[in-house]
Amino acid sequence: MNHALYQYPTDNKIIKHTLYSTWCLQQRGATVSFHSINYSVKMKSGFLCKRKLTQKNILIELKFLDVLAARKDPAGLSGEVLIDGAPQPPNFKCLSGYVVQDDVVMGTLTVRENLCFSAALRLPKSICQLEKDEKVERLIQELGLSKVADSRVGTQLIRGVSGGERKRTSIGMELIFDPPVLFLDEPTTGLDASTANSVLMLLKRMVNSGRTIILSIHQPRYSIYQLDEEQLSSSLKGIEDRLVEEYKNSTSYKQTKSELERIVQGQEYSTRPKSRTITYSTSSCHQFNWVLRRTFRNLMLNPQTSFAQMGVMILLALVVGAIFFGVKKNSSGIQNRMGALFFITTNQCFSSISSAELFITERKLFVHEYISGYYRVSVYFLSKILSDVLTLRTIPAIIFSCVVYWMIGLKSTAEAFFIFLFSIVLVSYTATSMTLAISADQTVVAIANIVINMIFVFMMIFSGLLVNLPSVADWLNWLKYLSIPHYGLVAVEINEFIGLTLCDMRNTSGLEIQVCSTGKDFLSEQGIDYSTWGLWQNHLALGIMTLIFLIIAYLKLRFIKKFT
């Protein structure tokens, strides 16, 4: 590993090719200045690292905008960023607004609902709900979103608002608590010329009203650059040198420089690494209430994750019930029962793979909202777990069990049915928690799916049907204790075969003789402990595994990289 050290422009001097500075010095806006900024990073070297490293590449990769916004990892950072001449507070990223390049808003919600969510979590509870609603309405008017206020933002499956309206919604979510500084990371990316111009005009009006805005732009058109003539200087990557010189010769540059020199005169700058903390405006209970409501609403408005999954589960239950319909109490019934129980428990495991995208698809949204102080990690984790478990694991498992149990003709007692139902639901919970534990720190759904599928295949082998477990070598036999389908299958086998008598007619010396055996005999041949403890120890094992996997998932989410 090589260390690359780059010293950013000292005292706001302009660098050729790339300029990061401030929209500031309005009488009512905060003044942001940076001094003696140094940032060191570890650069990988080796055969696979063939990329040429230049000063310009370092600037682009390090994203100086994130340094100003206190969203860069403070480990390699030294120097000083001042707000109105005072050092940045440790929770500055929670006090300032930051609009990321890729809009992170909940697409299934309307523009108004997204703004209300931001207001509920970023404004203190001392402000009554009526005042928050009035603030949302004023912001909708200010951003020009009145016509689309009750329209969904939009997803890949739901047609929503335009790109410019989506960007303005993102800006509104950051303006809801009147931050002293608003940062925007390339706000015109992905927008056409007209929409980009309207977004910049909106930002200019905000500057005129007294807001401090800092942004970065790739290759702006000259008409956009002209907007900056009086109030701002933007991040210009690869722009013509003449535009930089034009700004350096402008009165705005001279005024900015003199004002900064006045503010920071006599300041001493620390070279120690900065501390970063996250603060919240609301309590955990309040956060949990709003995040859980939003999560449930998102699930209900996402047809592919709610109604579609229910429909597939019902269809599959009918097919399985038809195949194993009316199993008999003879030797063929043993095979059919074992096949049905194996398929049911294994199906619950593979069905849980859909939860792999639970944290992956919302990763950017979660990271942005967490470091901005919307909610705590525990609040988000519990909300996602409860919403996914209740809607996509419990209800489908209950529907599936009710259909297949009675169609197949398993033991027809209420006690046996509810033990079966409990076992299947618990298998679903355990498999889901394992899926979450594996996928919590992944960024690509496909990779997580491959890993999870491989693990479930090995678990399936040691479930107890494909191979007789007592005959497996001791140095491999222990793997059954790591198999989720094994615990589920053993539990439903004990539940079904205890008290069952299986009879066959056999021809012996020309005589038809009825030969009967009990379910306990079959369980003994399989090496299964069919005592009361033998049944419930499987549920205990599944419960412990669920708890361990959930703890792993939470810890991965808690310590996920949240700095750029």
C-alpha cells in the first residue's frame, strides 16, 4: 500500500483544472472557508492497479465537496474548515444540507409525503405538526412543486415526476430544517439543458434570498456559468482556463477574498484529525414510528414485493397440494410424506432469498439519511425486519401451510397443524435472518444471491432426506447442526409420524397378510429422537440461529462504511 498525500488549495486559492470554493458572502448566509486542508489516502499498488494517478484524478476521487460537508473520513484529514470564522462542530453533517448526485428519495411516496417525512425527523418535536405541515406547503410553493405535490416520485415500475422535479424534491428534503449551508453534488447530472438551467435558476434565487450554497458541476454550459457572475463560484472540472481567469478578475472574487481574510484573521488551524458525531432532533420512538410507517407503505405500494409474492406462494401451494394430494397410510405414504415435508421446508429457505435485496437496494438512501441525522441504525434495522418478517415471511408462510397441509392430508389434529405451522414459520424466519446476515454489507444483489444459494444447497444435502445422516462420516456429520432445513424437517417429521400407523398388504405363501409399522419405527430408522425434547430442541436451535444471524446483520449495518 502506498500513501498519497494531497494538499488542497490553502486559504481558498484557485487551482487550475479544478475549482472548489463557496457560494457565500450574502448578508444573511453563512460563510464557509477552508485553510491548510491536507488529506492522505492509502493507494493500492500492484499488477492489477494500472490506472495512472495524476493530481486531477486525486482531486476528483477525493471529492473536496465531501471534505467541506464533513462527510469525508476524518482519519486522513487535517486543516480547518470554518463556518462564519468558527470551527465546524462535530455534528456539522447533521446541521447542514447535502443533496447527493443520485437522488435518494422514496419513489413509491409522493413529493409531499417525502417532504413530510423529512420534516417529521429533522425538525424538533417542540414544533407542532401544524407548523411542520405549513412549512412543507411553503417549501412546495417555493420549489415550484405544487402541480406534482401529490404525485409519486417514481420507481422503475412506477411512472413518476420528471428529473427536474425529482431533483427539487431532493433539495426540498434538505431545506426543510433551514440549514446554514446547503451542499449539492453535481445537481445537473442526468438532466437535459432546460431542466438543468431551471434547477440552477432555483438555486440562484435561494442565494438571493440569503442561503449559502456550495455545489460542484461537471462541464457546465457557458449560460450556466454566467449565472454565477455575482453570487457564486462553482466546481469546474476540466473547464476552459479563460473561465477561471474570468472569475479571478471579477469583483465577486475580490470581495470574497477580502471578506474571508477579514473573518479568519488571527486564526490558528489545528492539524489533528477531526471528530465526527451524529446527533438527532427526535427520540427513538418517534423515529421508529415514522420509519416503520414509511417502510410498510413502501411495501404495500411495491406490487413486485407484496402482491406478486403472495400470488406466487398461493399458486405454488396449490401445485404442491395437487401433486401430493391425499397421501395414504402405507409405505407409499411414507415416501410421499417425506417428499412433501422436504419440499415444504426447503422451499421456505429458498423463498427467503428475496430478502437479500432488503438492505442492498436502499443502501444509498439509508447511508444518506443516517449520516444526515434522520434516524438511528437500530430504528432502521428494526423497521425493516418487522415489515419484511410480518408481510413477506409470516403471511405467505401461513397461507402456504394452510393450503398444502389439508390438501396433502397430513395429521388432522389442531395441535399437529399448529406445531407444523410454527415450525414452517420459524424455518422461514431463520433462513431470512441468515440471508440478511450475508447480504447486509453487500452492494450487488447478484453476488449475495449466488453465495446464499450455495449455502442453502449444502444445507439441503444435510437436511436428512437426500442422505441417511447416521451413515455419514463423523468428520462431516457435524455439518447437519448448521443446516436450517435439517431442524425444520426433523421437527415436522416428528410432528407427523408420532402416533401414525402405516399398513401394507403383503402376499405370503398365497395369503394376503396385513403388515403394519408405526411412525416411531420409521423415525428410529432415521436416527431421530422423537421425544418431546427431541421435537422442541429443533425449534430452540432455529430460534438461537435466528438471533445470532440478526445480531450479525445489525453489526454489519452498524459498522458499514458511511464516509466517502
